[in-house]
Amino acid sequence: MFSFFKPKGTIDFMGHNKLSMIVSVVLTIASIVLLATRGLNFGLDFTGGTLVEVQFEQNVQLKEVRHAMATHGFPDVVAQNFGAKGDILLRMKPSKSANAEQVGDKVMGVLKTLDKNVQMRRIEFVGPSVGNDLAEQGGLAIFAALGMILIYVAIRFEWRFAVGAVLALAHDTILTLGLFSLLRIQFDLTVVAGLLTLIGYSLNDTIVVSDRIRENFRKIRKGAPRDIINASITQVFSRTIITSATTAMVLAVLFFLGGNLIHSFATAMLFGIIVGTHSSIYVASSLALWLGVKKEDFMPKVIEKEGADQKPLM
């Protein structure tokens, strides 16, 4: 519907919605194909295995630890700095021929070739069945979050916005998983926590936009739905950019200085903020517009009082 209504300074976001939606659909399909063909690089939390935390008295480089472990039968070991200086965390895939105690003894024998005074701080074993349960529960947690969001937004706003919000969140989650599949970044429980955090962050941004659209549908008398949506997004655009930029600054610090243990979480959040900002502006609002949202959907219903249609007695 064409309209001459256009407040001063309004950005025509919906004028680019077709192109942005095409890009989103292509990236979503590509991510699904990657997940179906390459899968995710599951970490110890999901595959099972042995975790050993050790403390070196001397300064030992991680590459030296990895080389020594690979030479003595642990080619897939993941070595990370953990806690204080000299503390190293080792993650190994499950062994069919040895239990956790035997693995721990063998690991300590290898590490003592680097430092005779190395000490074991702790050792943990995660069975494959436990890993499968964690993977299932993590997936259910994400689907449960999306389902509750669908119900909340449908009640709080309007069902068209609920559909747009949930599809936007699914879009963010699938693209983030696609990035992890493409780059073969290890997928563990910290990434699941990052995805759930991302869902909450992106939902907050979507609700802010939806709330302003609903407010302007009730307040602005002139203009087609497309014009009102453009005006609403323009009004909250500076808030969206400032919030995303400040959050990205903190996550960038975690990404570069937080260490390997939090690297996956920071990666998921940094990428998620980018696609989440895009989906809040284009995916959620565009879907609501294409589903036919209009002013009448947000106007309060007039409840007739009993006897209001009767003429007063003279």
C-alpha cells in the first residue's frame, strides 16, 4: 500500500527487506546443509572422555605439552591454560582399552618427562552415555526456550509478531551453529550457554522494536503499516546500535583475552549479536508485515456495557 506519510529522518528499512530476507534464507539453507553434511565438532562434554588438570612447577609451553602427548599415544589431546600460571587442562577422547585411572597414570608419566615436579590437581571421566544425555538436554533447552518465547510474544503483542520473533531467533541459532560447523570450532556446554544467552539477548532487541511498532500503530493515525514500521525501527535504531556495540566491545575482550575456555562462548555471542541485530530489524518485522499486521490488530477493543443501547427514560 502506497502512502505519502513519512516522518522526517525516517529510514526506509522495509525497502530493503526482500534483499535482506533472500540473504537470510540463503545463509540459513547453507548452515543447515553444513550441519547435515559436516556436523558439529562436539567437545568432551558431549562425546565423553577424560579431563585432567595438572600444575607445572616450571614454565611449559602448550605446544610442548601437545607434542609430548601426541608422541606417546594421545594425538587428539586438547591442552589449555587454566587458572593460575602453570595450570594446564587436558581433554582426551574416551579410551576403550583403559579406564580413567590408567589414563591418568599414563598422562602423568608423559608430563613428568617435561617437569618431574608436575602435580595432578584433578581427573574427571565423562562417559559417552552422559555426553549423549547432555546433548539431548541441551537441544531440548533451546527448543523449550523458543516455545515459551512464542507463547509469551503471542500473548504480549500479537501472533504475527510471535511468529516473526521465533523465526528470527531460530535464524540466529541456525546461523551460529553453521559458523561452528564451518570453522570446526569445538562445540561444548559453554556454547549451549552462549546460544541460550543469545536467544535472550536477541529476544530483548526484538521486543523493544515490536513494542515501539505497537505503540506507533496506536498513536500514528496516518500511514500504511510499512511506513509505521519504518518510523518505529528508526526511532529505536540508535538504541539498538549502541547496545550491540557496547556488548560487542565486552565480548571482544573475552574473545581475545579470556583464554581458550571461554573462547567458544565469546565466538557464539559475537557472531550472534551481528545476526541478531539484523534479524530484529529485518526478519521479525518483515515477517510481521508480510503476514498482514495492521492498525486494527492493536486497537483496544470497546466493551459495550449492559443496557448501553437503551434510551434513557424521560
